Amino acid sequence: MWNPLSLVMEAAALVAIALSNGGGKPPDWPDFVGIVLLLLTNSAIGFYEARNAGNAVKALMDSPGQGQGQGRRQRARDRICRPHP
């Protein structure tokens, strides 16, 4: 994902591995794994929501009711604006 929250979380994961091991301490693996799991969950939820939104738009575009009102409006306008013989 390319939103600001994901970028900050990716930076936090890198900090948990690279910079938190000062003084000879080992990297902070539990924090890194937790952040990565949150990022993967966030990505999966975003994908699921985007797919469902796309399917909803497709269903609306394919529905048989689309554009039926336009024909009625056009016929009414033709009756009103028709020149008298």
C-alpha cells in the first residue's frame, strides 16, 4: 500500500530491526513481526474492500434498471414540445 500510515509502519519495522539494537542488544524481532503482521492484515482488508467495491459498481452498471428513466423523460418532453399540426 502507498498511503502515509503504511509508509510510517514500514519505517517503524525497519527501525525495530536496524536501530533498536544499540549497546550490543539483539534486534527487536517481536516488534518487527507484529508490525509486519499488521501491515499484511491492513493490505488484505484493503484488497477485500476494493474488490467488493469494484463488484458493486459492476453490478450497478449491469443492472437492467439503468437508463430506463431517461426514455420516459424524453417521451414526455416530446409530447410537451411537439409542434401542433
